[in-house]
Amino acid sequence: MRQKTISRTSTFAWSPGQHTPLLATGTVAGAFDANFSNTSQLEIFDLNLTDKSPDSVELNQPAGVVSSSARFNRLAWASPTVDRPYGMIAGGMENGELNLWDANAILSGSDDVLFSRQTNHSGPVRGLHFNPFQQNLLSSASSNGEIFIWDLGNLTKPYTPGSRSAKLEDITCVAWNNHVQHILATSSTTGYTVVWDLKSKREVLTLSYPGASVGGMGSMGNLGQMGASRRGITAIAWNPDVATQIITATEDDNNPVILVWDLRYAHAPEKTLSGHTKGILSLSWCQQDSDLLLSAGKDCRSLCWNPKSGEIIGELPQSSSWTFDIDWCPRNPDLLASASFDGKINVHSIQSTSDNESGSAGHAIQESHDPFAPQQYQSQGPTATISLKQPPKWLRRPVGATFGFGGKLAIFRNRPAPPMNLPPGAVAPAGVPTNISSVTLVNVVTEPEIAQRAADLERALETKTLDKFCEGRSQTDQTTAEYWTVLRALFEANPREQLVHHLGFDRQEMVNQVAALTQQMSLNSNNSVTSPKPEGGLQNHRGSTTDMNALFSGSNADLQGSEDAFGNYPTAAPTSEFKVKPSIPFHIYPASDTDIDKKITRCIVAGDFDSAVNVCLHDGRLSDALVLAICGGPELLERTQKAYFERRAASTPYIRLLQSVVTGDLEDVVRNADLVDWQEIVVILCTFARPDDFGKLCESLGNRLEEQWMAKAQAGEPADEIRCNTVLCYLAAGNLERVVSIWIQEQEQELALSGYDPSTSEYERNARSLQAFIEKVTVFRKAIDYVDVAISGNPNEDQPEEQQDGHHKLAALYDKYTEYAEIMAAQGRLSTAIEFLNLTPVDYHNKESLAVMRDRLYHSGVDVSKVPAPEFPFEPLFVMGEGEYQQQQQYGQQQQHNQYQHNQYQPQQQQQQQHSQYQSNQYQNTQYQANQYQPQQAQQNPYGAQNPYG
């Protein structure tokens, strides 16, 4: 894209400093403007590239200007120094002078701008170049093969590179080598290019253009003359990367080519670039990217080449006259400038090539009133563009990275090659890469804590040490220590006893307390009827972890070795000898007996314990009834216990509890006991519930607690403790579905309530919370040996209704497994991701990426010997050419037409078949009637023998 235009017929030079780009222009020799002016000026233009307005494209006002006594053949701009912040501008004049100006003085408008004027050359100075390594060294060249090396610190006497070469006449260009500071090249109108070694002060190599002949173009001032023997070399340029490669351009209109030379094989050019139709006048090799070369010539074209491939990669808009100078901006290679004899210096950018001024060439021709101007063709085709197949090197990333699946990170680097250890004066061989490109694949773990916890869980599963894993988690995570303690209890040999112990009920401690109580009661007066109040642990501290359960006091096994209520009565030791007991007389029917006492006595005497029990129950003597029922047998005892519980349970709570225990109706305790005593209820279930009923009863208790929790939560009351109690009951019941549901709510609530922490990301917080959830669920599943019928169930068995409808009762858990598998895959733990993804049903698709992740994990290179191959996650799409697509459409239309005809023909065919079937049925009926009147024939054995069984 054209950025700026300077209406000058001038040669130019870019400013090399770090400041904004400046352009110095000098009135070119051998050309006149439209006014036939003879003035010569050196001007400096500030391009002001930030101004994008249409009016700012045309630059007419320079930032600084100075007049000169002669016109310019060449301009060169040295790098800035401390004394001269804008550097030095050197001008090769047509009168043989070499002038040096202070750029800063020109910009500031000072009168003292000329630094030096040298007149050592005897002819026009056409070659100028500052040494890229030592900016104080300037090479200049003119006619008669004169080459001078100037030291700006001492301009009294210039140096020569050696003896004057007989192969050089009028020198057209001079260029320093970009890698070896004492190597210099010069080109001449003779068609020869001479390479000089300033250390040895001699010419070391001569390149000869194959079509060269002495007597070519004499000077830049004669460029307007159309001669037939223009075979000189007009421009040279060194390769920015390879020290031994140089290119030369010829002005020959019959063979305008660019020759690429390798100085190690200087007998012939290495490559020839052909594209111009007339002689080439200028070359510029981009110092930042050796794949970009500019050339300009007498065919009014400015081409951009790739010297390595030899192809033309772009062209600037054509000018209406010869383009005699072109150059890249040294500090910003995105910019380039070209000068032509149509009086324009155009500044372009390779970022975009659409011209701001369409049809500029034709417009310039229409405005030209010069009768001596040659007729030039006007291009009406599309605007020429520079189309780079790859970005230039200064825009290429020196390093880059991208994340891949499975925690992989691909890193590429483009680093300069290390310097070669070469002897002094030696150059690096051609073909040696200047850059080293490398691609590295690394595993990146962005969440090392999560990856380590996942590894610990996997190790505990493999070594079967989940009990230690639970113990460790209960110590490190205080918020969920209650859960981990219960989970650890599930791995013990007797988990119900461990659960009782966890709830704070210790049987041995209670036995000791009962023994202390009975001893205290024995010390009291025998006539005392007041029982001492229970001390310490016998008091019921509801909600405390030190509560004692009175149920255990009824177990004779637990009271062995301790004093009981009958300890004050003497017992006789068993003996085989008969001893006469002391006489204690009594009356069977004392006079003080009531009628009820006498009836009971008679029943006992008669052995009628059933009647005796009835009398006691009728009179309210419940304790006597129980003692008499023991003598009457189990059936009588059972009926008596029932009557006892019916009368005492309503008034005495522990009798109600004893009734449930004795009758095995623990459901009554679960459903009707106050939830404040939920711990006692769990202990009762652990102590008395049958194994088959334990899970269901704990689940029922959990349901009651969950209802209470939900009611308090809806009312806005604190309910976290009740939720924890609910989870404990579901854990004891082994109900994975309910536990998972509550844990998921806890996790989501924890994430919602967690405040903003700048030290951690949202992804990290979610990953940590999910890791804790997965650990608890995995351990719980292992503890209860949970089997998911949605994954491993028998297809012949009746599946749950929700599963038959395509819904899964563990859908929420499957979502968490999927999310966790994604996190594990991102951390590079692909095996772990596959394991958890296999815990979801194959037909479960919560999102589209799940099927893709299954396929990518399966083909990720990990061990999948035990994993079924997943279905391909994408629908195949057949891509056809345009002709094939039309044939496919015609084929589809033909198929639809055939199907339509078939549908039309089908009813007629069915009618014919029905008519034929009707006639066949009529014939069969007639045949059947005829067979009814035929005499029966004896059936014969098909084997030719009589049936022996008749």
C-alpha cells in the first residue's frame, strides 16, 4: 500500500536512526523537471506515517532543505553518533565532489550544515556506502576506476583498496560485505564486478557478466540515451545472511537479468532471475529477511523476488517512467521507497498493497505536457500487489507454544545458529543455516497439587490402603473430617461397632459406670426407697459425643464380673451332699391375704399359671405376672410381655424402647423417636438390627433427617449440622445416590460462597473442590462394593424405569466424572481420565464433547486393552467435486422418480394379487368338496412294508 508520495525527481536515502523514519532526497543528475529548473537541493522529509488522512499522502513541505552546487548521483546516510544525533548524509555529486552534511543541522535550520567537501575524484561519484561495522568508514567510487575509502575522523587523505583494476572503468555501485568488514565489491559499466580485500589491499575476485562488452553506458547521466550496447552492471548487493553470496544486475535491455553468485564457485552464476523486460537500474536486499529482494528498472517496474526460489512474489504499482532507485527502510523493513523519472518518490508498505490513488500511472501521463517524454503504455489491469506466501522474518515469531490434548505443550523456537570457529579472514560456507528451528513436546501440569492428590488416590486403590488414606484425609481436612472418619469405619472388620464408637458410645465405660452406681446404692440404707440420681455419664447429654446408651445395661454378657441388683442376697454353693436348711415357717394362706392373693395362691398350688397370670394382670400386678409367666412357658410369657408393654409403654419411654427391641419392631424407633436423639437411634440400629434390615432402617432415618434439613434450609435457619447427620446415616445405609446428591450440593455451595482469592483462579478452586468430591465418592464406592447396573447390569434383567427412559439416577455423578476426566486429561493423567470416563454408561451423552473425549482418550496411546472401542464421534461427510455432486443430484432425482412410479404401480399389483388369491380359494373349496365323495383308500407304508404296530 502506498503510504506517501514526494513529488521530486531525486535520488534518496533512508535515515538509519531509531527515530521516526526520515527520507533524504537529492536532485538527481541527468534529468529535468517540468520547469527545466537547474537548481539542486538536498531535502529531508518527515514521513509522518501516523497521519492516515488522504490529504497527507502527498508530501510537499520538507522538514529541512539545503542547496547544493551540483546534482546528485547517489546519497548515503550514516548512523547517528553522540555528536550527531541524526547522523551524517553523504552525497556523490555529478561534478566529482563528495559532500558531507550534518542531518541535525539541516533539520534545525542552521546555516553551518556542510561538514566537508572533497574533490579527490576526477569524475562523477556514483558509488557510496558506509561500512555496516564501522560507520566512520565511507567508500566512494567514480569514473576511471577510482575507489576511495574515507575515515570521517580524518578526511585529509583517503585510502585506496589497492592498485587500480584494469577491468573497471566507470564504477556504478559499491557495497561492503555484511559479514566481513574488510571485503568490498564494486561494479562497472564494463560488465565486471571486482571484489576487494582491504587488508591485503588487492582485488581477490572478478565476476564477469557473460554478455559484457566494453563500452557500455557511460554514466547515470546518460540513462536517457537509448544505446544498443548497455551491458554494464548497474547494481550489486551482498546476501544479508551468507557472506559468500552476491547478486549483480545488468542494464542490458536485451537480457535484463539478476545474477546470483557464490564466490566459492565464481566461474559462473549460481542462479539467474529473469522478470524485467528492460535493463535493471537498482537493487535492494532486505537486511532483516534475505528472502526479500527488490529490483527496479527501465521497464518502469518494481519487482519483489524470493532469491532462494527465484520466483517473483510481488510487484509495486508501475510508474510512468524509469524507476532508477529502490531501497528498503533499514530500521522498519515494512517500508520501502522507489524513485522514478516521472518525478515521484513513492513510499510503500508491504502490509497492504492496495494503492491509495488508483490509476496513478495513467493520471500522470495525462497531466504530462512534456513533448519530449517518451510514450509509455498505461496499465488498466488490476493493481499490482506483493503477496508473500509466508510472513517476513521480522514478523515471524521467534518462539511460540500451543497446548494440545493430554496436557501436552508444543514449543517451537527459531534461534540464531551459534557462531562458527573460523580462522581469521575465513567466511562461513554457503548453505550453513543461520537459524536453528526446533520443536519440543513437553508435559505441562498446571495444577500439581490436584495431580498429586489424584496419584495418591490411585496408589491407595492399587495397594488397598484406603483406610490409611481416609485417616490421612481426616487429619488434613477438618471441614470433612466427620465424613472421612465414618468412611474409615466402613473398612473395619466390624463397621457397626466402629460406628457406635464414633458416636461416643463405649460399652466398657458404661459397664464401669453401672458397677459404680450399684456399689453406691449398696452403701445406702436398706430401708431407703429413694434411688440415687445417676452421676456423670449416666446423665443424658443430648447431642454430646459422650452420651451413654442404657440399652447395653440389659446385656448379661456385658455385666459379667460386676455387681448387680441381686448381689446383696446370699447364694448357696453347689454341693452333692444334702444339708438340712434352717427352718423358716410360713403360711400358705396367711390371714392377711386378700381374696386376690388367695386366688393366685390356689392357681399356683394347682399349677394353673395361666389363670394366675390373668388374675395378676387384672389386678395390675404386672411384675408378678411376668414372674408367673416364666413358669408357664414361652407362649404365656410372650402374651404376658405384650400385655405388659401395652400398659407401661405409653407412660415409661424406656419400656417403649424395650418393646421395639424385644418385638424386633425397630421401624417404630426410626419413624417415631425424636430426631434430637438421632445418635441413639443409630446406635440402637447398630446393636439390634438384623443385617438385612440395617441399611433400610438407616436410610429411613436419613430420609427423616433430610426432610428436617430441607425444612430448616428453606426457613433460612442454620442446617449444616443436620445435613452432616443426614450424610452419616446415608453412609451407614450404603446409599450412594443420596450421598452423592448431598455432596454435590455441598460442593456447589462451597464454590458459590467462596470469596474472591487473587492468588488462585476459578479453575483451580473448582478443580480442588472436585478432587475432594471424587476422593470421597471413590472411597465410598469401594467401601460398599457398589455395582452400577447402568454399566455392568445384565441386559436381560429388568432395568430401572428411569434407565429405560434414557435417564440415569446417577446422572449428576456422571457429569462430575466427565468434568473430572477433562481435568485429569488436561494434567496429562490420561489413564486416570479413562478410568473415570469408564464409570459412565456408554449411552450417556451429557454434552457433545464427551464422545469426542472418549475417542481422543482411546487413541491417545495409553493402555486401552480393557476398554471397548468407542464409536466414531463425528458423522462422515462425503466431499465430492462439482461434477460428481451434480451426478449425485441427478441420481437422487431418478431414484425419487422410480420410487414414485413404484408406489403408483403397487396398488394395481395388490389388486391383481387379491383377485388371483380369490380365484385360487374358490378352486380349493371345489376340490375339497370333490374329495369328500371319493372312497377311502388303504394307506400304505411308504417304506414298502406292513406296519408292525398296526
